[in-house]
Amino acid sequence: MAAPTPYDLAAASIGTRIRMARHAAWLAGRRFGSALECGCGRGTYTPAILAAADRVAAVDLSPALVAQVRERLPAADCRVADLCALPFADASFDLVVAADVIEHVPDPAAALAEVARVARPGAVVLVSVPSDRWLRVCRVLHQDPMAYGHHVLFAGPDFAGMCEAAGLSVELHDRVQSGLSALLEGLIVEASAAAWGRRTVTGSCMAERASGSSSILARAYLHGSRLAFPAFAAIERVLPRDWGYEHFFVLRKGGAGGA
């Protein structure tokens, strides 16, 4: 069996699980005719979107990741595409989800404009992006805040203004995942690496640290994240929401309609 890649580990991390649960909780009980997932990656969020929509399209810039999603989730129409040049007609979707992807685009305003273009009047757009508060956690963990291709971290009012400028009104702005979960997870990885007598790589993400230390540690990280998630999720529920360093936005395209 091949060793988990840094991308596999990042997708399975406590933070990703917490953010995915927030999207899934909002989608639960709602129904849409058509949905688009922007930046689907390896399909971490895709099952929740498939459960909420009759027809689902998904795009990613990576052919390898698109191939994985096509194999695992054939019900989704998954294509290789640039978020700033989506291969869909205007007003095509009732729901658009952009989870942890806008920060990877060099021109986030252009990406939001393209999301708004393919959304139908009254459509819902779910977006999650990292907050500029992530910088504080990164400093403690000696990580590079721009690792994994992050071009920008967002202050809430700045991102809300960018959405409004694209024609997407803000219906809900919430914060998800406190810095505490990221800090604890990072310390666990560091301690585990030390126990194996390995040095982790300063300046990289936690998943890269686990992957670079040993395949055994990488697998332990995967299983540990899965087992520890309920405890972390319980802690997150009692922490002040203002501690969250990931923004979660529910946006709506102007015009008639809506779910």
C-alpha cells in the first residue's frame, strides 16, 4: 500500500474535518436542483454536496485529483477547469460551493466574479476561506502561512466586501475552527515525530511534517485524526465563535428564486 501523501493527510486533518462538518451541517435537510463544487480536490466535501443536490458538477485544476473523484464518486460530473474560467453557461447552478479554494487563486476577486456568473439568480453560494488570524497560529507552530499555495488570508469585512462587489450578498458570516485545534494537532505531530526520533520540517504544514517524518507516522496521523475528531469537535462547540480562524459565508446571488 502506498504511503499517504501530504494531500491525503491534509484532507484528513482535524481542521479539514471540522470545516467539512460545518458545510455538511448547513446543507443537511436542504435540497437543490443543481450544484457546482469549485476546487473539489480529492472529493472531501463532494459527498455532502451530492446528498443535497439532484445534479452535481465539480471542477479542479489538477487532472490527477479529478481522476480520483471520477473513480470514487461517478455521480459527480467532475472536470478539469480553472476557477477563473469555468466551462459553464451563465446562471447554471442553484448552489455553488467553494470550500477552502478561493485563497489558492491569485486573483480572488476574479474567482468570485466567475462563481457569481454561473450561479442562478437567487442561488446560494457557500464559501469558506482562512482568516488572517491564522497567522497567529502559524507563528506559534513555526509554519509558513502561505504553504500549500495560499495566496491570501482574509479579514472578514474585506472578504464580505469582495463578495458584495461580485453581486453576492452575505446572509451569514460565521467563524469555524479555533486556533486551539490547529495548535493541539500540530503539537501532537511534533511530539509523535520526536518519539520516532525524526526531525520535522520547519516552515511546512502539519501534514507535510507527518508525511516527511515516516510512513508509519503518516498512517498514525490518519488514524489519530479520525479517532480524535469527536473530542476536538466537542471542544470546538463550547469555544467562543470569535476564536474561529476560518470564515464560513452563506452568500446569495441577487434576483428571484432560491432554495
